[in-house]
Amino acid sequence: MPALRLALSTTAVAVLSACSSLAPPAELEQQLAPAATRWHAPQTDVREADAGQPVWQRLNDPLLLQLQAQAESANPSLQQVLARVQQARALSQQAGSAQLPQLNANGMVQRSRPAQPGGSPAQTLSSLSLDSSWEIDLFARVRQQASAAQARLKASELDAQAARLSLAAEVAQAYLNLRSCERLAQIAQADAAATEQLARFAAERLRVGFESAANEALLQAAAANAANLALAQRAECDLAIKGLVALTAMEEGALRQSLQPGAAQLPAIASLGLAVASVPAEALARRPDLAASQQQVMAAWAERGAAEAARYPQLQLSGSISLANLRIGGSSDEGRGWSFGPSLNVPLFDGGARRAQAQGALARYEEALAGHRQSVLQAVREVEEGLVRLDAARAREALAERAAAGYRQSLQATERRWRAGLASAAELEDARRLSLGADSALVQLQREGLSAWVALCRATGAGWDGQAAPLGLKTKEEGRAA
């Protein structure tokens, strides 16, 4: 009796300790949050009118939204992520079913004739049975496994949202890069046409003796170089279109036709607002990848508890009801039976295998926690860098516009002086290069600012509201249900 009471007491303590491990420790939530309490980069100015506007609509370009929708419906990488969600859902259902009683029906009919001297009548044996079993989850092993599977499912769903947000940002980045490339191609083409005109004018002046051969050769070389740069820029734009084709899975001819009306149009950086919470924990709470990482930590915690619970006894209830009928010739005999009772499996010695499994699960939990902390640090860095780059681009845009306007005026004045014979061809070529460089630098700066804005949207999860897809679109399953 004392030994029995000691065993029962030990079991009760183990049950209480196992049940208490169902919930993660209170300090875990603090460990998952960012350590930073504020941003050190300058905050972005946000107008109240834009605060509730969907982030990609702030670019005021319906074609971009159409391309993002097309990419979401046809991108193979996203389809792979959605398939993994279905796998995780099936595993979660499988783990959850282990908490319920299992019931199986077995039926059998067998006809035979024994090999005996003199012959024997044929025999028909038929039976039907119902078998049930149910594990009494004393130490929450099954519940922990189900909790881990559910957390993995949530993580996979959040990974799908993160993939949608990442794809939308990638399409926006590629689209804006194409528009800036088209703008650069326009500038290069206009410069090539103007330089070609100057070269023809210089050839006429050389023919009548008003221009030296050296100056005429210089302008001819400048015209050839400008045409070369224009061709190279158009090739870059063609490559950018092919990148959009790969992202959206659209037919290239249809894509080029849809892109043509808005060629070389770029939104102003100053018109783009983005609300960024002053507290990093609040700003990063919208990122689906960090939310998925948190769920992975919770899953690892639950799996650690399940591995620990596997070291303790397992109690199972089982029962069976059976019916049998034996027919020999014209006579038959029936039988009924049943069984019910518990079975206890007590681990006594396994060479330390269960202990090693529990230690391994604990190490995987610590790995997941450290990985989440690293993801949070990287997310804070991405937001800080995005804020700095966007603020710098906004501050530099006005200066770059002034520089480009000044160099254009200088080029026009130098060209008038050259036509009047008061400036050399070298001065004209220098003024042309400065003006071309300033115009190109302005477009490059605008592209950098837009790229920083897209990166900041991605870093803060601005395209994801915590529930719906970034674009507000339905999955295939949701669409069929509707």
C-alpha cells in the first residue's frame, strides 16, 4: 500500500506539471517582442487623408494593381506556398483527430470445405465486430502534439500571406523600375536626336568653312555615342519587361500593349505617405513573416512538451463488440462477445532514448526562439534603412530638380552661343553631358525613392492587414466557396 500511494502521488505531481506546461511561459511573449523601443531614423510625414488608403493604391496606377492581381493568381512560387498550407491543414486535422476516440468496424465472410474422408458439408463463417480505443491524455502529450500542428498550420497560412505581400512588393518594384527605365530611355532618345541634329549642322558649317574639322568630328562622335546609349537603354527596358512577364505569367505581347499608355510615368516621391508606428513592436506586428515565426516558436514549445510527456505512462481505454455466425450444412450457430478495459504502458528502461528526444525538442525550441529574435532584429534594420533612404530621397529630389533645370538652361545658352560662333564644340559637348547626367540622376533618384518606399511597405507589412491577403483577393478555396 505505501508503494501504491507513492506511485499515485508521483503520477499526480507529473500530471500537474505536464498540464502546467501546456501554456508557454509568461516571459516568452516579452522575448518575442523587439528590444528596440523607438526608431532612430527620421519618421515619414503622413497626411491624414492617406492614412486609411490601401498602400498600393497610393501609387494611383490601376495597371499596377492589375499586374499584382495577375501575379497572385498565376505565380508558380505562390502556388507552391498555398499547396504547403493544404499540407499543414491536413497534418493539423490528423493530429487533432488523435484526441478523439477511434472506432473501427471489421466484417468477414469465409466459406470452406474441410478435407475429410467421406466428405463434409461446406462451412460458412461470418463475423462482424466494432473495435474502439481512446487514449486518456494524462500528461497532455496528444494535446501538445495537436497544439504544435495547429501552430504549424497558422505559420504556414501566415507564410502564404508573407509570400503574397512579398510578391506584390516585387511586382511593384519591377513595375516602377520599368517606368523609370522608360523615362531614362526617353531622355537618351531625345538627347540622341538633338545631338544628331547638331552633328548635321556642324557638317554643313564645315562644308562652308565656318567649322573646323576637329569640332565637326567631335560632334559626330558625340552623336554616335548618344545613339549607342539610347539603344542600350531600350535594351534594358526590354529586359525589364521580360522580368515582369516572368512575375505575372502574362503573354508578352499583351503585357507590352497594356504598358504602352502609361510609358515613362513615375509618381512623385513627395506624394507617397506611409504610416509607421513610432513603437517598433507596434509597427512590426503587421508583418506576416514575423507572425509566422512566432507561431513556429509556439509549435516548437508544444513539441517540447509532447516529447517530455512521452517519458511518462500512457493510459488507453479499449473495447470491442463482436458477432459471429457459423453455418454447416443446414444448421447454424451464433455467438456474441464483448471486451472492455484499460491498458497502461509504463516506460521503464529505454537506454535514455525518450530523455534524448525531450532534450532534442528543447534544443529545437531554443533554435526557433533564437531564429525569431534574429528575424526581429533584421526587420528593425530593414525599417530603419527604409526610413533613412526614403527621407534622404525626398530631401534630395528638390535639389536634383534644380540641378537638372540649371544644366538644361546652361545647355540651351551654350548651344545658342555655338550657333553664333561664340562657343566651341568642346564647350557644347561638356554642357550636353552635364545636362544629360543631371536629367538621368534625377530619374535615378526618383527610382531610389520609390524603391525605398516599396521596401518600407514590405518591411512594415503595410500591404497586409493581419487577416486578408495583401491585395484583398480570395484564395482559390474561398473563391469556390463564394
